[in-house]
Amino acid sequence: MFLDSVKTFVKEEEGQDVVEYSLLLVLIAAASVFVLTAMGSSITSIFSKVNTRWSTADKAIS
């Protein structure tokens, strides 16, 4: 019974589409994690520079 349902799932094209979309989503997620990880240090650097300039401006006003 279980094997029959697996065979039917494999033969159906809809199941194949689900697998393809799942693989595509996994690929997009992996690429997103990679890009965000790579950009993390540059984003941290930008916020650090902004924070330094705000602190400098605050000290100049005081």
C-alpha cells in the first residue's frame, strides 16, 4: 500500500513540480544566507561609521 502511493507520487507530474520548486526555494535560501553573511560585515561597518559621526556631532553640539 505504501509503495503504491510512492509509485503514484513519483509518476505524477505534480509531485515532480513540487520537488523542483522545493529545490529552487532551497537554492534561493542558501544564496540569501550567503549574501547576507557576506554583507554583514559591511553593514556593521556602515552603522559603526554612522554611530561615530553621530557621537562626534553630539559632542560638538554639547
